[in-house]
Amino acid sequence: MLRLGVPSKGRLMDKTFDWFGKRGLTLTRSGSDREYAGHVEGADIALVMLSAGEIPRELAAGRIHLGVTGSDLVRERLTRWDTRVKALAPMGFGHADLILAVPKVWIDVDTLDDLDAACAQFRATHGHRLRIATKYHRLVRDFLRQNGVADYQLVDSQGATEGTVLNHTAEAIADITSTGETMRANHLKVLDDGLIHASQATLFRALDAPWDKAAKAVLEDLRERLA
Ligand SMILES: Nc1ncnc2c1ncn2[C@@H]1O[C@H](COP(=O)(O)OP(=O)(O)OP(=O)(O)O)[C@@H](O)[C@H]1O
Ligand SMILES: O=P(O)(O)OC[C@H]1O[C@H](OP(=O)(O)OP(=O)(O)O)[C@H](O)[C@@H]1O
């Protein structure tokens, strides 16, 4: 049976259910609100409720055939993600931009080139590298390498990342923003060319899952509904 992984709670779950509903597939949770089980009416699909952050790993391992999660999480959590999953459909919700931001008071720093210069100056002055707090290590490293910024260090931050500058545990941050409120409240500004990835919820197909005849037939039916 085709296994579909969907976010088990929060902002992504309800919109995922609505999205499939509009395409003729009714996803329902069984039991209580707190029970992580569900089923699909209208197709031979097993519903697997998972944390959005774990869906990339389950897709890569082939334990689910299809999965809904943020495009940022797939890129961050899977090495060479495009060899392991394929995006079937951007879903039009869960939008969030992964960006690079610095303190608003750094009036000379508006671009990545400025940041590069600030990194060199920071090291000369302080004797250690400028710290960038993030939980998106892979995406931030790749982005800075492609843009020629090298003289920094990443500091792991799994939450409240915008607060790290005020708390003096980092000089800059890379995190997701949607309304921009949290950035503003913490006196940060996004670099003009600091957009690392524009994320949204996306339906992915696992390339290495057991795609037997029955699973392929369900996928074909789904493709027609998507078209
Ligand atoms: N304002 C927002 N804040 C955080 N994530 C957002 C926001 N808007 C959209 N997203 C997206 O939601 C996804 C993360 O969802 P969520 O926080 O539910 O996942 P998770 O890391 O598995 O959560 P948890 O660890 O709480 O189970 C990411 O793809 C992210 O880009
Ligand atoms: O641009 P905004 O609308 O202000 O939203 C951005 C904030 O939302 C997320 O935090 P979340 O609530 O998921 O908590 P986290 O700090 O644990 O990531 C994200 O990490 C930002 O802090």
C-alpha cells in the first residue's frame, strides 16, 4: 500500500488536510486529537503522521512513498536531496524565507560583500571568527561558500535564534521569517542579498521507496488529481 507521510500537528497539518480535500482525498485523524493515527478516504493510501522535521529522513529511507514537508527541511536534512526525492507539487502554504540577518545598528553592512568585510574586520579586532547562529547548518554553509564568505563560524541554535545577538552568543543569524515581526523585535535586518531559500510546503516523492504496481497506480491517480 502507498504510504503518505503528513505533518502530525500544527500549522502544516490542517492546511495539508485541506489541500488534499480540495483534490478529492479526505484525510482524517482517527481517535482523539492527540492520537497520531489517521486514514485516507477515496484512495488506497496509508496515512503516516510524522513530525515535519522527520519526513525528509523517512522519504530518503523509502519508508514512506510520498511526504509533505517544508522544502527547507528537505534541503537541510538530506545530502544531495535531489537524488533521493522529487518534488511533485508546491502546495502554496507554509511559506517561510530562510534569510541571513545582522544587527540593524551595523549601518555599513547591507550585503554579503559587506558581511565578508565585516568578518575579516571582526576577526582582526576580536581574535575569533564572527558567529552566525542557525539550525540550518547545511543550507547556510553552502550559501556562504557559493557567495565567497568564509571567515565565520556557525553556532548551533535550535530555537529563539533571533535572541542570540541580544544575548551575545552570536553576531549574526540565519533563520526563517514569515511576517518579519521577530526580526524587527530583535533589532535585526535582513541582508539585501541574504535570501538563502524561499520555502513552502511541498509534496515529495521518494525515489527509493518500494514502488510496486499498486503504489504506482495510486500515484498515477494522484497525478491526475493534481493536474
Ligand atoms: N513562521 C514559521 N515559523 C516556523 N516554521 C515555519 C513558519 N512558517 C512556515 N514554517 C515551516 O514549517 C516547517 C516546520 O514546521 P514545524 O515547526 O511544525 O516542524 P518541526 O520542526 O517538525 O516541529 P516540531 O519540532 O515542533 O515537531 C518548516 O518547513 C518551516 O519552513
Ligand atoms: O517572521 P515571523 O512571523 O516573526 O516568524 C518567524 C519566527 O517563527 C519561527 O519560530 P517558531 O515559533 O517556530 O519557534 P522556534 O524559535 O522554536 O523556531 C522562526 O524560527 C522565527 O523565530
